[in-house]
Amino acid sequence: GRLTLYPSGLVFAASRAEDALRRKGTVIAIDTDDIVDVRVVPARAGADGRPRSGVLYRSWFPRLVVETPDVAQVFDVAWGRARQVRDRCAGVVPERR
């Protein structure tokens, strides 16, 4: 899939292969004003940072978590670039007091 950062938010659009696996199209849009945290968790971990069992369909790279008041979305970022993406997100996400 493709995770794209805009000044107003970020959008994830799944690839055709991912959509075929899920049997439906997947698009996630998150407004920057709704983001309360952006963090990196270990490979194969959930949003809570705890590793999940099984290796099939789990990325070997650290994962990006984008949290809103309602949900924490977990994104696999290829080639271990989750920290770079987190740092870029920090540039557009409003600072919380």
C-alpha cells in the first residue's frame, strides 16, 4: 500500500494485492488535528508494542503507529523506514500540551 503525508493529514491506500486478500478496497484517511500520537513499535508488534505470534503476513521491519482518540492504526513501513516516517509526521502533527 501507499501511506501519503499531507499538511492536512495522512492517507493510506492499500495495494491491489492487499485489497484482493481482504476482498475489499482499503483506504484510511486521518486528519492531522485528530492525531494524538505517532510512534514506532518493534517488528510484528501491535499498537501496544507487544509482539504478536506468528510470522506469516507480519513485517520484519519496525511498524508505525498513528493514534487518534478513537483508534490506533498500525502501518508496515518497508525497508525499516518507520522512524523516518514518524519524524516526518512530527513536522505536521500539532504539538499536544
